[in-house]
Amino acid sequence: MSQIRAFLAIDLDDDLKPKINKIIREFKKTNANIKYVDLQNLHFTLKFFGDIDTEGIDLIAEKIEKVIKDFDSFNIKIKGCGAFPNTNRIKVIWLGLDEDKILKELHDNLDKEFNSIGFDLDKKFSSHLTIGRMRSAKAKDKVKNTLDLYDGIDVGTMEVKTVTLKRSTLTPSGPIYEDLIEFRL
């Protein structure tokens, strides 16, 4: 029985990537020890499954199909920049959403279905786009200043038309994502 590391995601529209790249370049100027997400890997995670048996992919796909039939495509507005767990202990640098009611509803409905086949419910869903992970406290004050600078940044709006089940292969140079199944809303 073979296993893969998998997650369900919404890919970022290509036309928003130049603006996000500009924000990343500002963080790079801080010389902080941050591992940035490659632009082609930017996504909103709806569910991280971890290691799953490949035989379970069909069952996961059935649950996704069951939920998304109740959803039409919708817009999300990427706005604001922040850090997890907070700006005093920065681990993850993210871009947020202005209004994510439909996205949260989609997540919650999917999460219930995934729970019915043995996956744990997510403790707290926070819709965000991870742009980097801070590896040490080096230049933390400069990073905080940059976070303040982009606190209310309006990146733009994109239409969510698909969700994608992805495989993640971890490598020393970073993860490699492979689309397994794309589901249209």
C-alpha cells in the first residue's frame, strides 16, 4: 500500500503573483532568516491530509464532489499582511482575505465530510496565503516594520473557480507540488 502526502488547495491567480513578489522583495530587504514560498507554490490550503494511502484518494474525491456541487465560483479579495502566531513571535508571514465567509463555509462543509471518513476536524481555520516562514529571530524588528507597512495592503481580487487535490513531495530545496485532481465549482 503506497502513501502520499496530500492537501486540498485553491491556487493563486497568476496575475496577482507580481504584486505578491513585490511584497516578498520588501521582506527580503530585511535580511531576516526567512524561507519564502516559491511563487508557483502559492495557494490557500483548505485541508492538509498528511500522509494518506493512495487507495483513499477516490473516497476523498467523492467527498469533495459532494460538497462542491452546492457551491458556485466566488471571489476573494486578498488584503492585509500579518504573522502567526503573532508579531512578537513570528513563525509564518501571511497575506489575508478581506471577506472569507464563502471560503469558510466551503472549508467547514468539506471538513465535516472529511471527518466522516476518519480525518480530524481542523481546530481553527484561518484563510491565509503563506508567503514565508521565519527560521530565527534575526532582524525581527525589521520584519515587524515591514509587516506594519503592509498591514492593510490590497493585493487584489481573484475568482475561485476550482479546488485542487495536490501531492506534496518534500525535498531539501523545498516542497514539490503535483496536481492530482482538479474540481470545478
